[in-house]
Amino acid sequence: MKSNISFILDNRVVYIDFEQERKLTPTTTVLNYLRQLPNHKGVKEGCAEGDCGACTVVIGELENNRIRYRAVDSCLIFLPMLDGKLLVTVENLKSPEGKLHPVQEAMIEQFGSQCGFCTPGIIMSMFDLYKNYVCPSRSEIEDVLSGNLCRCTGYRPIVDAALKACSYWGYDHFTEEEGKLVELLKSINKESLIIKTQLQTYFKPSSLSEALEFRNKHPNSIILCGATDVALKVTKAHELLQEIIDLSAIEELKFIEENIHEIKIGAGVVINDVRKKIIKDFPALYEMLNVFASNQIRNFATLGGNLGTASPIGDSLPVLMAYEASVELQSIEGRRVVPLNEYFVGYRKTLRKDNELITKIIIPKQNNGAVIKSYKVSKRKDLDISTLSAGFKLESRNNIVQNIILAYGGMAERPKRASETEKFLRGKSWTREVVEKAMDILQQDFTPISDVRGSAEFRRIAARNLILKFWNDTKLVD
């Protein structure tokens, strides 16, 4: 068990001892840490909540003796999450000889920058593209850049710069130095981490058993399984998180297992890795995850974290309910599997006990001709919280509804199914006339509220219309 963190920055191992570094705490964000350094001012704070991308950096991790690079929002990442990783900022992109990186050169040549505030973050997202894509399509570029806002330049020259820079395999000075960087990463102690200060305890276990033991002794501890939601308690609400369990180093939670009946996804698998595995068998979930926050957030957020926060508007939750997914909960006493339809019991409340952790999500494959669709209603397509979302499932025979699931987010204090509407539709013809009657019954299932994202009346109308849209999308299916 160690008490200080180590990571690579500027081609050397950086050590931080929180007992000596009085200006830093376990919940100091990487953004605020970098802004304190004299030579890393390129990273900017725009929103402090992962919505603008001005603070984008790239993190490198060892995978099969190679370094995998991922763009992330540094405003949402606490310093201990860097332990054992490579941190790359815009200042690191120049070669040792001082030559600009290809993505930087392309931005200059395509006139992709004006005021420059957002440019470093955009450059780092383009670096992610450069290292992970070969000749990316325009849609892939737009997807990766969707987490970076620019109010001056406009996106055409930025996209053109990405197209030019990433038109060949991403060979750069990081490729030339990879052997050295790999050895530096291997030299870092991978033991479990526990940081204790006067006000905080931050525990980052390397095994599930350690995490369960700590959770059993500290049932009120905050669980991090991505931190893209929890970090807002610090950056926006300015809360002091006294006890934290960070699950990001537990390899036992980073797996995807699949058979002919189901897929099991470890709670620690990041959203972008989930997307790659589900595209064929779970298209509705894939479509929803495509508009789940931004590339930077999907590189750190997890399904386990999304289920753990239990937000009533969590984008993935209604469609997982439509797939009749289950969640596995584990404590030192054992494990149990709970269907998602039963898992949510109130506003950010679930059946998970104080000593339990989410370990996996189980999604059955659909072998009975069922049709599942997901829908998201928001003010903009990318990087926006839902006003409401939905996951619908239809099983029919001879155009008669055998079974139907209508799950909504943003319509109640928790993700919830429209049970009365479902009951009305079962056994009836899947026709527009019947569906329009079902739309009227929906008001018996929900009493939505008004907030900054939409009024209660808008939500009622949109929820009704989504049923009609679902009928229109499935009306030719027997």
C-alpha cells in the first residue's frame, strides 16, 4: 500500500506526496494542478463541468505493452486518477527538436484558430484522433470534436485541419519514444493507493476484494467509477468529499464477456469501449451511447458509474431497461443480481446496500424477433443532457402486441416504465388508432416537473409523441 502518486509528465516521472504538497488535495483536479505549473498554461478552464473541452488533455495507459491514448476533460479528473499513467498536454506535442506536431501544423495551415482560448483543447482532441484513427471519416472527426466548443472560428476549418493531419497513420515523436515511455510506466509502483490528509481519505484499490473490504468499513464513502458526475460535487458545488473509493485501477471490473445468450460488461469498462462491443447485437444501446455526452467523457465514464449515480435522466438507463438488463451487486457477504426494472426505487436511490458495489451489467440478447429502439430529446444533438429519453421494446405476432416495454428517463424521480400504458397495449393490434389511445393513457403513468431543460407540458407532449414515433419506426414489423 502506497501513499503518494506517480505519473509521467514531460517525459519524466512526477511524484506527489500530499502531506508535503499542502496546496494539493486528493480532489484537486488535473486542470487546477496544471494551471499551477509554470509551463502548462495551455489548458484552460471554460466551464469546469466537462461541457466545453477547453481543458482537454490526453492520458496514456499501458495496454498489451503499448500505450493507448485517450482525450479526457481534465476538469473532471482528480489527481490520484493519474497514478501510473502518462499525461500529455498541448505543450508536449512539439518534438524534442521543437518541430510542431502535425495536428498543430494543420490547424495553422487551415486557419483553424482565432482567439485561441479553445484551441489547445481542440488540438488535444485532434491528437486523440491522430493516435487512434487511420484516415478518419468526417463523421468520425465530428464525433471526436463534439466535446470541444468553438465560438470564434467555426468548425469547417477545424474539421479540414483534422482531415489533413490524420490522413495517414499517426507516426510522431511519441511513436519514436514509446519504448522509453513504456519502461517509465512499467517502473511505477502499481500497489493500491491510500491517501490520508486531515480532512480526506482517498482509497484507490488494485483489487475488488480490497474495495469490498473498505466499502464494508466505510459505507458512507463516495464511489468513483469514472467521476464524470461525482467530480461536479467538487468543481460546481465546492463540496468536501471526505471518504472516496476510486475503482479505476481494478482490472477485475474491466471485462466484457459474451455468449449466445447475453453480454456481461464489467462496471469499470469505459463507455467508448462498450460502444465498440455492442454495435452488432445491441444497436439501440449503441445509438444512445453515440449521443452520450462527448468523446472526452466517454473515455472515462462507465456504465457502472451511470447506474451508480442513478440519475432520473441517465441516458443509458431507459434503453438498458428496454433490453431487460440486470445489474450484479457484490459485498463481502456475496453477490446478487437485480433486474434494472426493480433496481431504481426513488430519486437517486436504488436497491444497492451500503456495503455493496456494482460489479457488472448483464444484457440478454434478443432472439425472439423483438424490436428495441432508443430515443433522446435534448436541446442539441451532441454533448447535452436529455430533457427526456426513452427505451422501447416491442414483441408482436401477426401485428398483435405480445409484450411491450416503454421505459422513460426525465419523466419521474427515477427511470420508470409506463406500466399502465404497457398494460393497455398488450394483446391489442399494433395500429395507429390503438397507439393514439395509448398516448392518452400515458398521463396516468407520469407527473413530470418543469426545470431548466424543459417544462412539464413539453415533456408530456414529447413522451406521447415518442410512442407514435416508435409505432412509425416499427409498423412494418410482424
